[in-house]
Amino acid sequence: MKDRRSDNELQEVLKRLPSVDRLLHHREVKKLLDGCPRKIVVNSIREVLEARRKKLTNGYGHLEPPSIEEIVEEVTAAVKNRLEWTLRPVINATGVIIHTNLGRSLLPTEAIDRVCEIASRYNNLEYDLAGGKRGSRYVHAESLIAEITGAEGALVVNNNAAAVFLVLNTLAQGREVIVSRGELVEIGGSFRMPDVMAKSGAVLKEVGCTNRTHLRDYEGAISENTAMILKVHKSNYRIVGFTKEVSTAEIAELAHRKGLLAVEDMGSGCFIDLSRFGLRDEPVVQTELAEGMDLVTFSGDKLLGGPQAGIIVGKKELVEKCKKNPMTRAFRVDKLTLAALEATLRLYLDEATAIKNIPTLRMIATPLHELEERARKLAGLLTEAISSAEDGASGERYFIGVEPTVSRVGGGSLPEQDLPSWAVSVRCSSASRIEKLLRSNKPPIIVRVENDALLMDVRTLLPEDDGYIVTAFKKILGEHSR
Ligand SMILES: *Cc1c(COP(=O)(O)O)cnc(C)c1O
């Protein structure tokens, strides 16, 4: 029965809630004040009191005001919550290497060290040391990119979305850009090629059909007002069956024969042929340029394995035009990005070093037998930990094993191409509940749940993650059995 208490009653109850001041003088709260800023404590108290007031106001029946101890307990929890970092490291046991939701690529140690070095000191970000005058931030990664890709010019901006926008806005504003209907991609987080193009001022001219586009389709669409043919990497989908797409070389040849620009949004931007690791079809930047693309754009934190950035490479004259676009200022990268990028790029000067030292490439290149060994080792540690936690436990059984699985490169690279891998599996009747507990662990552990099993793909685990995973399981099962 709903029987709302009267306004008078309610006022009485609300009055019995302790004041902020009284709480600030409570012994436990004083302890909190010793360890953290007063502002955090005061705001936490206000938050708790406000929530309590709401609860009482909306309450039906005999809601009693809480005891001061209860409130203090809530304040303590609220303070803890406020002091928690919002951006935190997590353990990625999903097997998705470039996981956009989990921060994409991990930086190589060399890049991390370089960021610290540059961030803690003054530097020549925009200072020409030889001339003793103002310089340009855009020179910093340029020569390395040219060295690796063979491109005449390079420009680094904030991300690939900005790179694509800048190229279109600089070179095709008010003019037509021809794109195959099979390539009008949407990348997660609202990067839609048609929308980006509209905002850039370029006019999209779609050609072909979803599954088939011929060279004659491109040719037939060219008009007085065409500026560019744009090829877009099908980053997160694949068109299979009765398909036809036009090669890079053919597009470039047609564009140049008609006095147009040939540009490619490569998405991932790979410098190394990955087919030896079982990944076919990911175009290599150097090849696309050699086949005649005037400009290509790609991300810094996908397959390249560096910091978030968008890289434009190709003909010097076109890159210079992009640099002069006032929008470039809005997309400019900071010194930390440039420091990390330069250090990452340097690793590419020797391919073996790049594969060994860049985490994204290293994870792709890890041999299957190593992954199996790794999975067996972690499964062994977990079995040991869980069997001791199960002593006198609730009766819930956990079956730990290893099984073959598939990892994904992710991040809009190599869609539908799976990498065979190994996972540790934990089968139990409460897999989804354990998944949630692992997610709220410190550090959070992100796993896959398939049927009744928790799966942890070891490909994306770092060496130190094993210890955290074992501790987390011990804790969770220990609490479960109590
Ligand atoms: C990922 C991607 C983008 C966006 O790149 P960001 O660096 O995330 O801005 C654009 N185009 C393609 C084809 C992509 O795969």
C-alpha cells in the first residue's frame, strides 16, 4: 500500500539528518580530512545527504532517517569514489589487439621514455636551432616519415579523421570527389565518410554499386568540376561474393590522365607487409604511394602502433597546401604526440626492431606455440589458486583449461581476418557474474564470455598481467565462498 507520509512528517524526518558541519566533526570524517582535500570531503558529504534527502522525500511508508554511522560509511565510500582515477589502466584479455574502447595501441617503451624526456624539459617544438628563430612544429616527424615511406612530404595532425577532412577541405572544397559506393564507410564513433565530406565542403559523387565498381564507373562520373578520386580502406567490413574493385594503380592512372588527384584514406597505415603473419590484404603505405597515389592518410595509433595522430603523406606541393590551411591549427598535435611518434617511427628504420619493440606488431607476430605455452602457464597458476580458494567453498565448481581461440587485430584493420590464438577458459555456472567482478577489479580485467565460459585470450596480455589475474580470481572466489 502506498501511503505517502504527510509534509509535516517528512520535514521532521529530514531535519533529523545530520548537518554538513556535524559530519565534518565526526571522528571518522576527520580521519578522511587528514588524507584528502577538504573540498572532496565536503562535496562527498553534500552528495550523500542530497541522495538521502531524495530517498526520504520519494519514500513511502515508514522510512526512518539513517544513523550517523550509516551516513559516515556512505561518505567514506563517496570520497573513495571521487578520488578514483577516471582514466585507468585495464587488463585486456579480449584478444582484440587494437581495441578502440581500450585505448588502441600500447606505446613502445622507447616512445614512453621520449615523452617523459620531452615533457619534463623545454624543447625546440617551434624553434629553429640553426637559425635561432621561430621554427615549425611540423618539421619534427617529417623527415623520418619520408625516410620510411619514400614520400616527398608529410604532415602530422591529431587523428586520421582530421587528416581526411583537411585533405578534402584543402584540395576539393566546392568540387566533386568520386568515391566507390562500396567504400562509403562508417567507423565507430561517428566517422562517416559522406558526413565528413559534406562538412569539408567537398561534394560526394558516388559511383558503382555496393559490391562492384569498375574503372568505367569512375571514368563516367568525371566532370568539369571533379577534383579528386578518393579510395577508402574498407576498415571494418568486407564485401564478399560477386565483387569487383579497381586497383590503386588503375585509379591513380585514370586520375592523372584526367588531370585529377588520386587520394587514399588508408585507415590503419601499415609500413610492414603483414602477410607473413597470416594477415593478407592490408595495404602498405609505401606500396600505395609507389602505385601512384598523390596523398595517403592514416592513423598513428592503429597498425602503426604509435600515439593518436593522423598522418598525411605524398606529394610535397599538396602537403604544403594542407599545411597552409588555417584549419591545420585546429588539428595540430602537441609535443607529447610528436615525441612519441618520432620515437615510434625511429623503430621502423629496422623492420625486425619494429616487430620486436612495437607492442601492436609484437602481439600480431607472436607465434602460436608461444601463445599456447603462455595459456598453459596461466591456467596452471589459476588452477593452483582456485583449488586453494575452493577449500570449504560454496560448492560452485570452476573448470580451468586452455583452448584454441581467435584474436582480432581490431581498430578497423584487417576486417574479418582472424589470428589463431590460445585462451585460458574458466567454466562455471556464474560466468557472467564473475565477468562483472573482474571488470570491477583493481585493475579491471576485461574478458570475453562465451556460453558458460570466461575466455582470456593471452595474445593481448602483458607479462605482469598474470599476477593480477591470479590475485583477482583468488579474491573473487574467496569472497564468493564466504
Ligand atoms: C580509423 C579510420 C579513420 C579514422 O581514424 P582516426 O585516427 O580514428 O581518426 C578514418 N578512415 C578509415 C578508413 C579508418 O579506418
